[in-house]
Amino acid sequence: MQVKPLSLRPPRRAVMPDGAAVRRSAAAALRAAGRAMQRLGRHLTSTPTRAPPVAQPTLLEFYAEAGAPEGALYVDGQLAAHLAGVRRL
């Protein structure tokens, strides 16, 4: 009867993983990196919520004075109409 010496080292196969395990690990690492990059991209491109600009009220002006066109109606400084026969609003 022959006796083999007992080794405390693991077999060589157990130390070196097979190709499929390496590919699975690499794929999992790449997926995790992709998710992190996607989150970072969303964070960088998101625009902060801003309040809408405050609308300025429309400015109406009416002139029926001497030297001004009779019954001239201006909206925001632009002549909008002539109101014939109207002397005051």
C-alpha cells in the first residue's frame, strides 16, 4: 500500500477560476459601472425647478389732451387704436 503525502494547499483548479466565472464577474462589474454612470448622467443633466417668470401687467395709456391725437389708445407704449369721439375713459 502506498501513502501519498497530504498537502494543505488547495488543488490548482480551485486557485484559478475558469473563464466563465471571470467573464461573469467582469460583466457584473461593467453593469454596476454602467448603472453608476447612468445615475451620474441623470444628475448632471437634470435642470433645477425654477419658478415661472413673473408676468408684467399690461400698461394701458389713453390720451385725449391738447396736442395729443384725439382718443389715442396705447398698449405697452404701442399705438393700438384711435377711439373716435371719446374724450375720457
